[in-house]
Amino acid sequence: DSLNLRGEKREETERKDGKNVYAMERSYGFFQRNIPLNCEIDTDKVDAVFKNGVLSVTLAKTPAAQAKTKKIPIR
């Protein structure tokens, strides 16, 4: 009933002045996020794409969860 995301961040930067390196920084770390889902998800139709540093996750509701949706008219 939740979406769990885990990953690792690795970043290295190096500043040069011609041939000499005058600064080098390294940053490493693990992260984890747990996102609770309040409806039923069809696990066979879950899709995730990582492109240009952005993670896009598509979750499809089950037919039973789609039947429970309520439309609210906008005035």
C-alpha cells in the first residue's frame, strides 16, 4: 500500500585553473522515501522512467478503485 523509493547520490566536482587543480569536492549519500498510496494500484501496470535526472513513476488504478472515484463539478 505504499511506493518505496531508494537511491544513491554521487557527485564529484573539480575546479581547475589551467593545468592545476585547486578544489575537489565529493558528495555521497543514500536516500529513501516512502509514499503511502490511498487507493488500489494495478502492480502489473506500474512504469518508471529515469531521464535527465528526473524519475517519472506512472501508477494505474485497478478497475475497482476507478469505480470509487467521485467527480466534483467546477462552477
